[in-house]
Amino acid sequence: MFNRKIDKKIPVVILGATGMVGQRFIELLQGHPWFEIVALAASERSAGKKYSQAVQWKMSTPLSLDISEMVLLPCDPNMPGRIAFSALDSDVAGDIEKKFANSGFIVVSNCRNHRMDADVPLLVPEINPTHLNLVRTQKYGNGMIVTNPNCVVIGLAMVLHPLAAMWGIETAHVTTMQAISGAGYPGVASLDIIDNIIPFIAAEEEKIELEPKKILGSFHKTHIEPYNIVISAQCNRVPVMDGHMACVSLKLKSKATHAQIVDCWNTFQGVPQTLKLPSAPQNPLVYMHEESHPQPKLHRMAEKGMSVSIGRLRACPALEWKFSLLSHNTIRGAAGGAILNAELIVAEGLV
Amino acid sequence: MFNRKIDKKIPVVILGATGMVGQRFIELLQGHPWFEIVALAASERSAGKKYSQAVQWKMSTPLSLDISEMVLLPCDPNMPGRIAFSALDSDVAGDIEKKFANSGFIVVSNCRNHRMDADVPLLVPEINPTHLNLVRTQKYGNGMIVTNPNCVVIGLAMVLHPLAAMWGIETAHVTTMQAISGAGYPGVASLDIIDNIIPFIAAEEEKIELEPKKILGSFHKTHIEPYNIVISAQCNRVPVMDGHMACVSLKLKSKATHAQIVDCWNTFQGVPQTLKLPSAPQNPLVYMHEESHPQPKLHRMAEKGMSVSIGRLRACPALEWKFSLLSHNTIRGAAGGAILNAELIVAEGLV
Amino acid sequence: MFNRKIDKKIPVVILGATGMVGQRFIELLQGHPWFEIVALAASERSAGKKYSQAVQWKMSTPLSLDISEMVLLPCDPNMPGRIAFSALDSDVAGDIEKKFANSGFIVVSNCRNHRMDADVPLLVPEINPTHLNLVRTQKYGNGMIVTNPNCVVIGLAMVLHPLAAMWGIETAHVTTMQAISGAGYPGVASLDIIDNIIPFIAAEEEKIELEPKKILGSFHKTHIEPYNIVISAQCNRVPVMDGHMACVSLKLKSKATHAQIVDCWNTFQGVPQTLKLPSAPQNPLVYMHEESHPQPKLHRMAEKGMSVSIGRLRACPALEWKFSLLSHNTIRGAAGGAILNAELIVAEGLV
Amino acid sequence: MFNRKIDKKIPVVILGATGMVGQRFIELLQGHPWFEIVALAASERSAGKKYSQAVQWKMSTPLSLDISEMVLLPCDPNMPGRIAFSALDSDVAGDIEKKFANSGFIVVSNCRNHRMDADVPLLVPEINPTHLNLVRTQKYGNGMIVTNPNCVVIGLAMVLHPLAAMWGIETAHVTTMQAISGAGYPGVASLDIIDNIIPFIAAEEEKIELEPKKILGSFHKTHIEPYNIVISAQCNRVPVMDGHMACVSLKLKSKATHAQIVDCWNTFQGVPQTLKLPSAPQNPLVYMHEESHPQPKLHRMAEKGMSVSIGRLRACPALEWKFSLLSHNTIRGAAGGAILNAELIVAEGLV
């Protein structure tokens, strides 16, 4: 267990503070034992306004008074803070994150821009904490950029990881049913999604087919050797508020039994669990034996939204095994995942 | 084209007239050029009541006055009529349908009970009209039993059929997102499905993995030789009123191009189209090029709910091809499919 | 009954053709016996594009090929056509409609801009056909501007009118539950309305409290004498696709019985019914005796969406009577209402 | 402030533990500082089963292990415990609650059966704590029966109470939009409520028009003198999971200003606040100035679901003032309200 001496909380800033993921960062960081929000930044349009005036707050926990009163800054690194959580739009995130890293910020990003850069860790602390060493190859001085994966990929990779470690995975086929919060705000029009399904999410299938290879890859001093796996994804938007479901079929590289796979998931523990990081769930993976579980409404908040729920493991006539999984897309799949990344960075002494 | 001389309409009865599929039968048969409803039957509990008093009418077209006033009969074959459309609960359908066939009724059933019987056609007129000859092996005298497949399977089999005929299909993987009307009334509780997904539908995956083999099979005088295909299904209930979506991945037995597959679907015509049967859609399969189509809300009513919509054909890294399909579960997938079966039976001179 | 000699259909254009109401106009005018769409106009941004490329078609009936191929024009009166149906945004509608009227178009508008102008009829053909005479006070030469009321007001005014005529109405209190299609597209964000209610619709309550006074008013050669009634409105947006519900309480000026009121509604017939105008419902008002009716999903399409459904009339301890009503907001409450207006204009010989 | 000496927690039982309100009781009592669940009771059908096997757990917080393992008892007072929280079906609640009271239990009931009994308090601790004295007129020895109002009425009465105290209320008109959780489980069928509104809830309007008169009434030694107010209610079921909204119009007995009314609500404090009872919200009434607030999704959980949110106060042309209010129907409006009642009973020394 890692005990951080709490002389003083680490000052953090949030870039893109008014969007859905930015709001989740604020919600999850309220009362955080290690981190303290010292600045909020947003687009030029919002900069200069009080946060409460610029935001359309959509979280169900109320906005605290001190955050309400903060004046939004432009996304310029000339601000206090040691860690910058980035929830920026991807059309501006690339450059802004580099500027903050160059100015000495530890940029912990939820954006896709730098995820596949050779020197940037695509970090899921339960899976690949060693990838954090990649930052030593970065050229940002005291600063660095660390990313977390796409909102579907985090849950998927967490479920695949212990199987890959134990038996190897040859092929995985993934059909997703994704919540509307994943599209931001205003995002999906109600006329488009009530009583409906949209069988397409722009650029999503590509990420799901690509990112897990890096995440599950092995670290070799200066680079990541990608994990050799074939992934096929079919993505759908469904009328669910939060929580991405995935139906997965896969073929392992060696033989496993049903009991072994379930056991492999249920006993899985990673570095965040060993270190008891503040945002780490006790059980990162939970297999549910009830045949109609997991369900978004009932299980997305498992362990405060940081645990991944799995169910319905059974033989797949087409590949080998099939099952369903659920993870919270804006907590474990975005803001919560990034905060856990930052906690690992602190525990590794990189701050 | 088949022109039925309209001396007189054929008298038909509906078994299980108060349920969701029973209601669809009534809606679709209003104004039918060949068939006329002469009796409605339901459970003992409802028998003796006026239809309008026994039913909770859920269709959006209003109930006609003459149907409203009909008195429900018990499910006893001692009633007028030549064709009996069956929308009974499967726990009673098996015996009742046999009794009606034995009494000389042509039983056109939507129930699962006799679907896999060796002498019962599992009929989709666009796919396997020759299977209708199986009824010559039945022992019901003037009567017979003909079934249509499960609500997901009809659309799926229609989409697979021309591919199987042209290139052969080795393997198909299907993930469904199924509408709540498929669960009957009252069916799915609102507390269970609003803002939610249920990743399980009892006994559904088994049917999807089994029924297409018979449907796509070949007729050999007295039996059906099943089509050799591996199918894997993962079924989900989603908050959509009508229209089952499926994400399909498959491996063909020989090589095809994207253009050839799309063309194969778009030019497909079956016997119902040639005969211009009253309920036959002009285009049973429609490939949509817009990448976010098909969608339940927009396309389930294509050609009055009798056409199957397909979209997003692309390479699948895990199998070979993947795409999405949509069909209306209580029209093409149930009552409308059964009515088309009855029309084929008439056109084949079996009435 | 009015029989229009059909030498030739009247050429009509649609202003604001890509929005939700514009789409309804196109849907409802397909196959119209009197009118033929000869041009579609939209904002500068869309002008020059094919309609199918500029529109996100949201109707459940498919777009016809000839409309798909039409090239959108800018909103300039230099185009063919005799009647211009206006579904423009209200921030531009005011001037554009005047220009079209000045150029000789009969502008039949769904927009709010000119509704309360002293010389513009706020027309509901079942209620105030004589108000059409107001156009004789307009200064547009061959052109004119005629408007229909707000989407809630049409149904409300239709239900109030026969009561006002028979007993007089002193006060009406209206709480609405309004469908999302009323907010246009993209309109209400799904994150804002799934599992939610928004107890506010901008500028809506003002219209509901004001417009009925003019509609129910009496025509005096050159002006409308408003009807003397107090109305209070409370408006809510609810997760319903189409169909505005209203809970109404009212106080009559003289005594009526329950049976008299129901009878007054059920026997009500207006000029459109007498003339059998093509879009006129046979029964503009239908009182339903089932205590859980009317419901948006079941009854919004009553008589193709042109009839208003009423239910649950009972004593109100606070005022005098209370009941629920339902009307289709984009058909009777918008495009369908405007088309009926145009039909009355034709029948009155004003084209 | 009332400080209970915590020698030992008070043993409580839950009657009707498997239903929606029963589940809320369990959820809210987990970790309660004063109360400890020692037994769960349910219908004969469930008695003898483990709770986890008998219940379909619908709360989003997971069921604790010790509750899961409890064996359900029949509803017989021969069980340990001092307080019995009743969430029974009203068709059995009447007799069972009397039996438990006769056996010495303090029955704190959410059921409607005894609410209007002359010797039973209809208790809302912020409004009428003195009504608790009515129990001295009961004939149950150490036992007693105390009830809380209907789920709509609690929020409504809390909002009316300070206005009634300050200015008096002559008339109130209430239109509700009620969540589906109010109908229990399975309750409302999804086919009935998705994309729909049901303008009727059985026996609901009667309670809303009646119960506030008793709640707001004054205690006179042995009876309650009802408050003289006219209430009219129109109830609707809407597709919202939790949280009942009401649009209220009212007429005060004397003049008030907008600022005075808002202030009257925002400064309101009752006995639970003074005593700082464990479940008491700091601010029982919160007026929100944002014109689109309150909304069920955003505000139902205000102060853990125990606070009532109000918004949009403005002049009503028909009565005098109108506004919207929101309260959580299964927390403040049911289980949470009952627990607060029990806390008051403890603080008053009646246990």
C-alpha cells in the first residue's frame, strides 16, 4: 500500500472543464485526498466567465460553491498547477497538451490525439503500469503526456488482459451498445435516439480495433511491442444515459475451462489494488452469475463506476467463448480512468 | 403474377387474438384482398367477451367496429373458417394447433412449437417455397400446419439466403438488439428497460443458432436436408418499441466483392415478388448506403414493415464481412410473415 | 361539399423545407389532390443542394424520388408557385413572408411572426373561417398572409370553441406536456430529456395565454374583437416523440352537464367537415370514455393526426370542469393545420 | 439538537421488504446511526426464502451481504424488533399493521390504509410534529401506528405549509407528472409508457385532494381539525424513473409578494432541522432561480432525496401564483419520509 504523506495536496487544473468529461473530473475530484483543483480552463468563448455561468451542469451531485465561483481561464499554460487533466475537444487537444507538457505540466489526457504516439503511454494501471516508463523517452523536461484509452477500450482491455496473460488471445469480436453520454453535450439529439438505435459511431470502431494492441503490448526500454491480436468491432448508439455494454466473442491461444476463466477474472488484482490507490476499485473485474446481468442501470456504478462487470460466459460456436461486459464510460472509461492514471504517476514518484 | 379469382374471400380465424401478435394479425388483415376474419379465439378466460372488452389494443391504427363487436370463442376447432392464424402462447399452442389441423384447418402458425418438426415447413416464401411440399407428408387430411420462424430469424435468414445461394456461408456471428414488443404484453417492465439493456432473452439464442439451418436447407421429397452453417448468437433487449436490429459477421465459402454482395441483396427477388402476392414487398432486401442506416425508428416500416433493411457492409478482421440489418419483429417477423405464408399456400392451390 | 375541378393542381412551394415542419409539409403534400410541390426553399446555406443532400429526413414514410432530386432554392419570391407554405425560423420568417406576399404569393404560414398582426387571420377552419375575410384589409395585391396558431393552441382552441359557443368560458387553466418534435431538429438534447422533464419552454406560455383570444374572437368587417377569457398556462417538455397533451381546468359562464359537454364535443362539425376538405377529419373532436385515454402513442394519429382527442371530463373543485386533451403537434398543430387553411382558402375562391 | 445515546441501536423490521419501497427502506437503513434491521418480512409466497433469492433488487447501490442472507419471515408479529416499517400492499396492510401494533410494535407505515383514521397521525415532521400526540388516543398499549402521506402529497404539503402558515391558502390546483417507480414492480409495462403519457393513476387524485387537509390541520388534544382548503388534482404517469413533478397554481388568503414567497420557502426550517435528525435535510425546501429548474434527473437526489425543489414562481392569471415542484417519490415521498417519522418518534421519547 502506498501512503502519500499529505503535507499538501497536489495542485491540478482541468482543461476543457465545461464538457461532460470535464464535469466528471470536477465531480470525482471533489474531496480527493491527494489532488486539489486550482484552475479550470476552457475555450476562448468561455474564458473569463464564472464556471457556474459557462457550464450546463449535468451531473447529479450538485456543483460545490467554490468551483462555481472559479473564473475560467483560457487554455494557456501560464497558470498554477502541477497536473493538467485534459478533457479537451480532439480538434484542439493535440497542440494544447504539448504546450502544457513543455511548460512542465504532467498532462493526464483523456483525448485521443497522442494515444498512439510512440513515446506516450496508453495507460490502464491495472494492465500496463510499466508503460509509464515510456515518459522517460519524452522531451518535455519536467512535463509529460500520459493518456488513457477510448471509453469502450478501457473496459474491454481490462477484461481481455488477464485472459491474454494466462492463455493468450488470438481473435476478439466486439459488438458495442454505447450510452449517449459518450457523445458529449448536446451530443445526440433526442429525436434521433429515443425509441431508436444508431448503428454507427464515427471513428469508434477503428480505435477499438487498434488501441488494445498497444495497451496489452509489452514494454521494451524505449518502445511498446504491440500485442498480436485480431479485433473486429461493430458499434451502436443506444438510448442509455451512462454505461457502455459490449458483447464479446473470442478465441484463446490455448485451452481454458469456464471455471478457470471466471476465476481468472474474479481473482484479478493489479498494481492499483496492491497500492490501494484512492480511486482503485477493490475488485476491478466482477463476474456476475445471474444470467440477465450485467445491466447498465443496475451495475454501471459498481465500486463508484470504477469496476468492470462481466456476465454470461458461455461457449461460442463461431469463435470459442462469448460473454457480455459493462463499464461506466465517463468514469472508468474517461475521467475516473485518468485520475487513476494520475494516482499511479504520483505513487511512482514522478510528480 | 398470381391472380386469385375473387368470388369470395377465404374465411380465416385468429387463435390468440388478444396478444401483441394477435393484434397485428387483425390490423394487417383489415382490408386484405383474399382473407376475411370470421372468428377470433382466445384463452378460456377471455372467451365469451366482446373483443373490445377483452383486448388492450396497442396498435396505432384504431380497431374497426366489426372486429370490436366480435365475441371471442374458446380455442376449439368447432368454428367456421378455412385458415387458422395462430398467435397462441407456446405453452398451449402445440396441442391446439394439432386439433385445428386434424379438424381440417390450414394452421399458419407463428408459434415455435412445431417449427422443428420433420414434417412441418419452416416457411419464408422468398427463401424456401418448395418446403411447402413437406405438408404432403403430414397426416392431417385437409388440414395442415405451416410455421414461420422466430422474429429475429426471418430477417436474418432472408439476408443470408442470397449469399448462401451465391457463395455459400461457413460461419455467422449475430448480436441482436431486440425491441420490447417482441416480449408481448405486459412483457418487459418499464423499470427494467428505460435507460437500460438486458443482455439476455430466454431461449432466443438457441432458436437463432438452429432455425436458419432448416430454413436454408434443401427439400428432398420427404425431408429437409439442413444447411451446413455455424451460427453464434448474442441477444439483448433494448428500449426500442418495434424493430429488431442485428450486427452480423460472417465468413463466405468462396470469394465475393463488396459490390457483388450489395448487388446480390438489392437485386434479390423471390417467389412472392414474382407472384406479386398481396403482402409481398417489392424489394424484400434493401441495402442502404448512408453509414448511419438502417435505424429502427426510421426504417422498420419499410414497405409496410415487410422489407428487410441492411447497411454498413464492410470487411470484418475476425471473420470476413460484417454488416447491420433491421426487420420489423411483429410484422415481417411474425404476423406479416405468417400472412405471406398463407398467401403462398393459396397461390400454390393448397386451399 | 366543395368539389374542386381538377384541371390542374395548384403549384405550391415550401419555405424552410428542411426543418421538422418543412418535412411534415412534404410528407403530407405527397399525393395531395389539389396541391403540387413545385419548389422547395431553405436558408442560403442549403440553397443549391439537392434536397436529399441537405435534409436529415426524420419522417417514417420514405422520401419520394422526385422530391429528393429537387434543388433547394434560396427564399426569394422569384420562383414559380401560387401558395407558399412557410415553416421558416421565426428570426427570418417575418420579412421573407412579407416579400412573398408582396410578390403575389398566398403565404400560409406556421410561423409566429404575423399571428397577432391586426390584418392577419389566425385561422383554424373549424373555428373561425370568417376571419379569412381579414385578408381583404391586407395590402399585398394578389398575395396574402394567413397564419395558423401555436402547436398547443390549435388543439386547445378547437376543444374550447364549441364550449365557448354554447356556454361561454370565463377562465381556463392549462398544464401542457409537450413532445420533443415541437422543438425542431436537433432540438432537445437526449441527455436533457431521457428520464426527465423540463418545466419550461421559451415563449410558449405567453402564446397559449394570448392566441386563443384572437382565434375565438369575432370578425367585425376590418378587425377581430378578441374573446374575453382568462387563460393560465404551465408548459413542460416530456420524453414523447409526437403529440402534445394538456390538462385543462375551466369555468364556464353558464351551467352545463357532463353529458351535454361530451355531446357538444362529439357532435361538433365545422366548415371543413361540411365542405369535406381533403385534409379535414370526419370528427375534429373525439371524446374517449376509457379513463386512461387519450395517450400520445395510441391516439396522436387519430384521423391521420388531424383529430383532437379528449378524455377524463370530471368536476374540478378549483374551477368547474377538468379534462385531458391530445393533438398531434406537427400535423394538426403545424403542417396539417396549415394545409387545411390553404384548402379553405381555395374553397373560398381566394386563389 | 437531539443526541441519542447510542448504547445500542433500535431493532427494526421491514414488512413488505421485497417491493420497491421495501428495497428503498433497506437501502436507506444501511448504516443508519439509530436503527438496525433485525428481520425482513414478506408475503407467504416469499417467506422462508433468502432475501437475495426472493427479491429482484432494483436499487443502484448493491445489496449488502448480511441483508442478502436474511431469511424472509411471514408477516407475523412474533418476531424481534421494536419498530416495524411497513411497505405492504394496501390490500393486506390494514390488518397486518394492526396486529403488529397490538403486539407492541411501533408501526411506521407508508401504506394508505390507516392514513385517514381519526387516531392515526399523518405525519410530516417538518409540518405537523404535534400530530404525533394523536397516538396517545390509540389503544395499542406499547404499540402504535403512524403513517406518512401519499408520495405526491408529502412534497406538495411541505411546499404549501409555510405559505399556509404565513398567508393562508384558499385554493390549490395541481397537475402531476409522476415517475414509474411510483407504480411498484413490475408496475407499468414498457410498451405502455415509452414515448407515451398515461393521463390517469387509480385513486391518486382523491388522495391529493384529501390528505393535505389533514396534514395541514391543527391538533386539538384528541383530534385533528382539517385545514380549510380546496384542492384539485390531475395526475399523469410519465416516462421518468424517479421523481414526481407537480405544476401548482394557488390562491392565497392574503397578499404576498414574489420575494416574500421565495424567502418564506428558502428560510423554512422545521423540527427535524432543529433536532438535526439523521435523515433531515438541511434545507427541506429549495427555490431554484434558473427558469428551467427543477428537473427530475438533475434534482431528485437533492440532499439525498429528502429535500423538495421548487421553481418558476410567477403570477397565475387564473388563480394567483403558479410554480413547479419536484420531490423524490420513493425517498422523501415514501421510505425516507417514514424513516424521518421514526426518528421523530425516537426523539420525542416514544420508543
